[in-house]
Amino acid sequence: MTVATLTALRVDRRRRTVRSVGVTTALACTVAALFVLTMMVGSYRLSADQVIASVLHLTDNPSVDFVVRGLRLPTALAALAVGLALGASGTIFQQLLRNPLASPDFVGVTSGAGLAAVSGIVLLHAAGLAVCAYALGGALLAALLMYVLAWRDGVSGYRFILIGIGVAAFLDGLIGYVLSRARLTEARQAMHWLTGSVGQAGDTELRFLLYALLVLLPAAVLLQRQLRALELGDDSARALGVRTELSRASLLAIAVLLVALAVAVAGPIVFVALIAGPVANRLLGPATGGIAAAALTGAALLLTADLVAVHLLPVPLPTGVVTGAVGAPYLLWLLATTNRQGVGG
């Protein structure tokens, strides 16, 4: 390798690093602004200074503190945490399985959480924290089932996706059956949970998700080098010194835990995990694949969707309605472009 080639590689790497840091910083500032804006708007409008001072305990104003900390901060935190979790898990699935259509929404993880939660509501009359626990367990069991079924001397991304789609269809059918046996009040409660809304998060489960993010997001970022190597294929990854199956299992475990906890907190909010990664990659340009950027993009998308659902529509709606309305046309566009480009399996 010549000196000129090495110099060009260093310059290209430096440009990618600068682009990645710049985009990630801009996304973090955008998320922070949306986080504050979420707590400013409403029937009782507040300034940014009032919101920031109340959140940081810089002033003592009982009326403002009640509105900000008691009413709006939990919803804003839920949107932030769930968006971060969905964005990170979605891009890990897409890069690990090497398919832009690979998303927890479509490969059975979300359906497993939905079946467990709906069964808990309808059959066991569960509510609150118990529903979240059932959803978390259902997502983990569905992911474990898919991993076992997809294992053939290793896990192939294409096989994992096909098995995931089949498992999701089967679990969705079971959800329909359970709902058909429910009483009206239970069916209404279950359908509201299945729609997904950041406003339904309880303090205990939200706190658990925030603590988990402090561990799982840094772990995912630390494994980003292995993830990039696995994108090249198993043979290339082994040549680079990556333990392929261990790295793949670790990344899948992190992604599944993130989406399972997010669904347990807010219900199955669709399309955020699918959209966040590609949007972040468009912003990153040649520095594609950043997990932190995808997580921040997911948070920005969900905070924006919650603002639209609650404040910009004639009637307040669950957050999942807005993400579904935006995500469905995007999915059709992605299917069309993926088919033309001949990628995606």
C-alpha cells in the first residue's frame, strides 16, 4: 500500500469522523429542543426558561412545578427513552441482518409482546405494571424462539427474517383470537395498549427503562466495530478477528432487550424502529451505521409524533396512530426502492 493511499484513507476516515460527530451533536441538540418544547405547549403554556428551571430544580414555583414535573415530564421522558430504545434496536436489526426491512415490528418481537400483554389483560385481568411485565416476557420468549428456529450452524439474516415474519403472523393470529373472546371493556383496553402511546407509561416501568438505557446503549456503541465487521459477511468478519456468533448473539440480545423494554413501557409503537436507521444514515452520509445517531433520530421522531398526536390534531390521539400514518407510506416507498435496487434478500 503506497503512502498516497494511506494518506487518502486517513483523510477519508477523518472526514467520516467529523461528519459523524457533527450530525450526532446536531441530533442531540434537536432532541433536547423537542424535549423542552413538549413540556412548553398545552392548555397552560410555559416558556423554555420556566421548563428548564423546573426540571433542573433551579426555582421553586409550585404551579409550574406541578405542570412540568407532575404532568408533562413523565410523558416527555417516556417519548425520549422509548424513541432512543426503538431507534437503536431498529438499526442494529437492520445492520445485523443486512436488510433495510428488518425491524422488530415485522420479525415477531413486537407481536410476542403484544400477545403476552393482551392475554394478560383479557385472561388474567392484569393492569399497570403486570401488563408491562407480561409484554417484556413475551418479547423475550418470541425472540428466543426465533433464534432457536433460525439456528443452523449459525444464524443467517435471511432465514431469521423469514422465520420472524412467520412467527409474527402466527402470533398476530393468536392476538386476534384472544381479542375475539374478550369482553367489551377488556377488548377496548387491549386495543388501546396495542395502538401504543407514550402517555400510558407508569413511573416504575419508565424508571426501569431509563436505567436499562444507561447500560444497553453504551454497550451497543462499544460493539459497533463488530457490527460493522458482521455487515461484511461472516468470513470477512472472522478475518478481521471478530468472534461472529458471540458478537451476533450479543448484539441481538441488546436489540431485543431495548425493543422489549420500549414495548413494555409504551406498547407497540410501530415504524419508529424501521425509519430511524435509514433517516440517520441519510444524515450521516458516508459515515453510515451510527447507533447513537439512529437512537437520537428515533427519539426526535417519537417526540415529534407525540407533539402532533396531542397538540396539532383536532382530537388527541395515541402516539402510535401518528407513527403508523407516517410509517406506512414510507414502508411502501422502501419496498419499491428496495425491489428496484435488488437488495433486501
